[in-house]
Amino acid sequence: MPATLRAWPAGGLLPTETVPLDATGLVAEVTVPVGTTGAVSLQLGGAMAHLRVDVLGYVAAAVQS
């Protein structure tokens, strides 16, 4: 069974789709919204590994006037 990775806003429902992994099991980049607490949830299946998450930037919320 190949490894699978899921990423979603913390507090939300577990998504059915997985994050694509390359042949070495690495993820190039994925954009995940944060939950109401400012966190994300991760789930790795089918393998044992250490996960490292880097924040590369953010998208500011639109200001309502």
C-alpha cells in the first residue's frame, strides 16, 4: 500500500482526497487553509515517517467595508 497524506483545516472534516506525493514520498507544495484556531491537521497513512511543515507565505483575508 503506498503512503498517503491528507492535510485540512484543523477542526474540519477529514478530506477524502490526498496530497500528491512524488516517487520519493516528498510533497513539493500544497496550500491548506487554517482552521478557526489558526492550525492545520495532517494524517499520514501507509508509512512511518517524520513530517516537517514549513510556512512559505500566507494569503490575507479580504477586508469587508
